[in-house]
Amino acid sequence: MSARWQGLGPRSRERLAAIGIDTPDRLRSSDAFDVYASIKPR
């Protein structure tokens, strides 16, 4: 993963990648509520 992922640890990046968010730009263009709902622990 890129150094552009400032502030996110490896586990957070893994969770994001699991839902198809593999770049900071893709994260910025995603709806925050949808991302949270997709990665929050159940």
C-alpha cells in the first residue's frame, strides 16, 4: 500500500481493500456512511 494512506494502519487498509477501496482517492470519493456500514464489526 502507498504512503499516501496517512493515518490508517494496516488493519484499516485491509478492511477497506476487502470492500474494494484500494486507493485514497477511491476512499475520498466514497460515501462515509456506506464505508462505515460496510467495515464496522458486527
